[in-house]
Amino acid sequence: MYVFDTSPLLTLFRTFYRRRFPTLWAQFDALVEDGSIVSTREVLREIEDGPVDTLRDWCIGKKELFPAPTAHEGAYVAQFTRSNTSNKISSSKSC
């Protein structure tokens, strides 16, 4: 499984045109179709507000690729964020 953030999707749709890179797109589409590529709801929100029309249009029929985080995932992100925030605060105090 591959979990995509906004940046690689923007790069893919902005740089690698379907007509110019058909093999890449065939493989990407196959991975999407079989559920090997996923992302998150927040990425979809960033794409919807973003500058790449072709990516925004592509996402319209693919909402299932961008699920909301589960309670377990949300708890993990909260713990990770707290940990990193406290590490940054500790580091800045020691300077």
C-alpha cells in the first residue's frame, strides 16, 4: 500500500502528462483501481483548494481514496504531534 500526500500528487498531475507518459499512468491507474494507493481527507481538502485543475477533476470520482482518519489513526497523529511539539519546545529552551 502507498499513502500519498499532496505533494507527489501535485507533481504527478502537474509534470507527467497522460499522453506523454502512458505507461506511468497505466501503472498508476492500476494501483488506484486495486486499492494500493490511498491518501487522506486532509489531502483531498488541499487538492480541492489547490492550483491543479486536472488533479481536482480527477478526485471528483475518487472520494474513497481520501477517507477520514479512524479514531486510532487520529490518536496516533495527536500523540505524534504532542511529542514533536514538546521536543521542539525543549530544544528551543536549551539554546
